[in-house]
Amino acid sequence: MKVVFFGTPQFAIPSLEILLRDSYFQVLAVVTQPDKRRGRGSEMTPSPVKKLALDHQIPVWQPERCRKDALVQDYLKATQADVFVVVAYGQILPASLLAIPSLGCINLHGSILPQYRGAAPIQWSLYHGDRETGITTMLMDEGMDTGAMLLKSYLSVSLFDNAQDIADQLARIGADLLQETLKTLSILQPISQDDNLATYAPLIKKTDYLLDWTKTAIQLHNQVRGFYPDCYTSFRDNPLKVVSTLPLQLEYIQSSADELGLIAQNWGDLAELKGRIGEVVWLLKNIGPVIQTGSGLLLLKQVQVAGKKLQSGWDFVNGMRIFVGEQLS
């Protein structure tokens, strides 16, 4: 099967790797996003997919806008590919491209469609506290993840999985699902999506990362792990990244064995705590500060002070000499 692969981030790597390893497939070319400036030196950096393609001497095309690049469209027609495979490419393919491959365009999407159509399905699923997610292969059409579905695979979600954890697992599961989909494409029966059941996962904005302490402890915890590792608050008039948390309710801490003993020892005191919203109400020794939310207490397990490396909540307490009564805003 002759394939042109469209993809950009690390999430797409297992899918490209499995196609490269399997002699059933011939990857003719890769289409990926243009190189971007990254890091402190602002050096132009290729995408993970481009790096892998070049390692295998596969031609790479990087149009700024594939729908407006006539030259790339001509190249794609010339490949005479059987199928285009799209995994987290980052651009919407126009009808002129979708019509090129003889077997169509197959997309691997990081949700159980029709839930979470859009750019950030994993993040928004965690934000909403879903305990199950998954991945779907589908035939692409001109809509945003609206094409007919082919195969699905499901994944249970722990309360302490973050977006990176789930992305890594779905990337591996998705690679196998993609391989199966392509090899059985001739006998699969596409299933139309029910638009009435559709939900959406838009691009994440900077404002989505800001923590609002009037929310409940579990809502804040889901926001932190869903938008990992970029959520932040303000502490002593400076930004503070909050990277890992634990809602201090028995139903949640029972899933966190590493801290359970110490938290259980202090549970009588913790259960009685009450402070102003955003206030540091307790310093849990060797773990971190406890914050009053709009409902419930939230333990900060990992944070990052501006200009410093990631640190444990307890190192943060000691390094900044935090005291009970201080305020996050």
C-alpha cells in the first residue's frame, strides 16, 4: 500500500514508525508543518515527524498552507499514492487534496468520536474529568473531524493521568489501530457520526491555563492535569506554574498510595481546615502546601517558580519560606 503520511508532533511518531517497519506499506513522502523557532536560542527546529522521515531518507514537504500551495498539490498527485494518512498534522486538508488518493484519506483522532472533535481532544477530556477516552480512525471529509468512523480503541483514565501520560498511551494504541485499519480497509464498513452527540475540543488559549481558585479542588486538579504542564497562578506577584496536584478528599487520596500514610495521619487536622479562597492553610511536611479552593483543599505536589526548574511542593515551601496564611491569586 503506497502511503503519504501527514503529521507533525511526537504523538504521530509511533504511527509513522509502524508504517516504516511493516513491509506491507511503502511510505512515499511525509508532509509536516514548517520548522519553528524553539528554545532560548530561538533556533529553527524541525518537527519530530520531519526528523524521523529524514532519518529514513523519505522526501519531506512543509507547506505553510497546504490548501494554497499548488506546487505541493502537484507533488502529491504525482506520487500516485493509494492513501493519505493524517495523524496530528495541524492543518485542515482541502477537498482538492482529499480527492487525490484512490483509497481516500485516513485520520487517526485522539478521542472516541463524535466526542471531542477538534484540535485538543485529550486535554479537554481530562479537563472535564472523563474516566475513559480512546482513539478513532475515520475517513476524512471537508469538516472538522466529521468523517465516517472506521475503528475505535478505548482507554481507561486514572485520576492522576495527565495529558502527556494519555497522549503517550494513545499514540501507541493508535499506531496499532491505524495499521489494522489500513490492512482491513477493503472490508471495513464506515459508520456515519451522529452530529447530535458531537462535542468539541478547541485550541487551548492562554487564558485556559490560568487557575481560578473559586473553582472546586477537583475542577482545578483536572485543569492542571488536562493542560499539563502549563497551568499557572500568581504568588507574591509573580507567576507560578502548578504542574501536579492532589485533591484532599478521601475518595481521591485513596488512589495516591505514596502520600496516603502521611495524609491519613494528618486527616483529622486537614478535615477541619478552612481558609480564604486561594489561601495556604497547611504545610504538609515533606509533600507541599495545601490551598483552600472554592470547595475543598488542593495539595500542590509539583510547581515551577518563574526562572527556576521544576520542584516538589515541599522544596517550594522550603526554598520560598512559605507560611500559612499566604495567598495565591
